[in-house]
Amino acid sequence: MIFISKNGEKFVKCESVEFKDEEEFRVMLLRLIEEDRNLLLPVSLEGKRPSILLLTKEFGVSSGSIDLLGIDSEGFIYIIETKLYRSSERRRALAQAIDYASALWSEYSRDPNIFIEKLKERQDFNLSEEVIENVKENIRNGGLRLVVAMDYIDETIKNVINFLNEMCEFDVYALSLERYKSCDNLHVLIPKLYPESPPIVATIGPKKKMWDWEAFSEDAKKKGFSEAQLDALKRIYDFSTEITKGRDGVRWGAGKTYGTFRVFMEDLFDGKDIYIVGSNGYLQINFANLYPISFETSENTHKRIELVNKFAEQLYNVGILSELITNENYKEAGKSFPNIKPEKWMDKIEDFKKVVMELISNMETSPPT
């Protein structure tokens, strides 16, 4: 029960009212979000709250249909699962949201452009290029936010959310939507987000962290790599900083289980990552970033395809790639962003450096696509 007053007049008593069914709850939630685009978004550590730019219902994935899928102004992806508290399946809501997140990542992380194209099917698609790039980065790296929306959130659900936020890469939230009604048909909805800001996890927990070379190399040592393998990681890191010097082209990841650094150049390949190296020893070549996505048939586009095809062929010939990747097949599973095991590349570091340098040199002397 709550009491409300309009313009300082007499207080009116409002009694709690249940939603008729889950569909009514979902419709009411969607209506609220459309009227207040930052309703379910957490406040950043700087005190700012982003807004939802795109919201779609029943977004299909391999394991089912996501109730609501949203994109915010920072490019974060929201998977929203709705359940009524009285439902016998309410305890499955979080598990279902995690399942949908896994399916979404599995289907689109290799080629985020497919995800963007599916979003573009909506008539109200109006994301800027900056937001689109952030969306691609988030779906590639699991930058998802899970929201369980219910009419009531109890302590048990909050405890589960706290546990997941402590242990998982993604952030999990609960949104309660309490409904009240007065005798003269005045309706009141009270939304509450838990937690209200992105969770801050104790330093002893395994939550996301920021990496640098010292933390990266220490983690690699803990994973049991030999001195020769550690030397290979140092050499590829030094090479990466050298070729991107003055171009701000090495950035560190924030993974909880291993570190990564990404190598890119703002003036090549549309500023996208060329390759990624992990403290787990894996090397990822981002062919989906290297090949042009433009459907133009210009001479410059053909030249870029030719250079990347040659780059892939050279990696295949020296034994770093297990399969020959081309412009015709790079969208196939496992070829857009192939992950190469340590034993496949660490003893071929000089070959890798030579091939990368040749690709960069050829791209720099070619007209932009």
C-alpha cells in the first residue's frame, strides 16, 4: 500500500495490484521504456545514465526468443527476460537469460556485422557509426548486460545476482515493476533497478580487471608456459608496440581469466583490430576486420582483398593457419576470427612478424578502400 498526493491535496490510498499475466507485464514495461529511455539502465560510476536507442521484441536466437533486446547509447547490449513473481518458472528466469546470452554470443561473435544487419531490419534503426562499432566490440567480447524484469524481486534473487556479478564477465541486473491502483482508478508504477550502478566487485574476486604488460606476463607464467614461450609472447608484444608506435594501436582487454592485447592502426582496416594476443597463449587473426565489407567493386577494394588473401596464404604456408582462408570463405565458422594455439605460432614468431609487416607496408602504399 502507498499514499500519493497531487498538488499537495488530500492523500489517496493505492493498493497493490497484480498484473493479469506476463504479457500484460511485458506490454506495460515496454510502454514505460519507450516513454523513459533510461528506465532500466544503470548509472555509470561517473553518475551518468545512458539511454536506450533501440529496443526490439522477441529477438530470435537458436535457443529460443529473447523477450526484449535493447542497445544503449554506449553500445551495450541488454537481454531482458520478463517473468511474474508468482510464476513457477521465476527461478529459471536468470538461467534462461544466461542461455540466451550464450546463444547470442555464439551466433554473432564471429561476425558481428550479421547481428547489425539483423538489427537494421527494424524501421526505427538509427544507431550512429560509433555506437555500431561499440555494439560489434561488445558482442565479439561478451559485453552483454542481463536484466530480469519481474513485478517483485526478493532477497534470494538479489543474492543470486550478487553471486553472478562476482563470478561472471557480464553484468546482471533485476528490474522490479510494482503496480498500484487507487479507488478512483489512478494507476501507479514503481520501477526499481538492482543494482543501480554497474557492480563494483571486491578486489579479491575474479571480476573484470585492467591489464598491462606486467600483469599479462605474470599471468602467462602462472599458466605454466616455458621460457621460450614467454619469450615469444614478449617478442610479439614488443613487435606490436613497435609497428603501432605513434598510432595508439595497442589496447588492453579487461577479461577475468586471462589478459589480452589488441593490435590496430587507426588509418588501416577502418581502425579495427588486426590481431589479438592472449596470456593463455592464443593468437587470434581478425579476418572479418581485414577483408572489406563493402559491396563496391572498385579497384581499391579488389586490391585490399588481394593483399589480405596473400597474407592468409602466407600464414597458411608457414603453418600458422591450419586452413587456407580467402575472401570467399572467411565468413564460415571458425574462419572470421580463427584462434591459433600457442604451439602453432610461437615457434614461428619471425615468420609472423615478416608477414604482418609486409601486409602493413602493402596497405600503406595502396590507396584507401
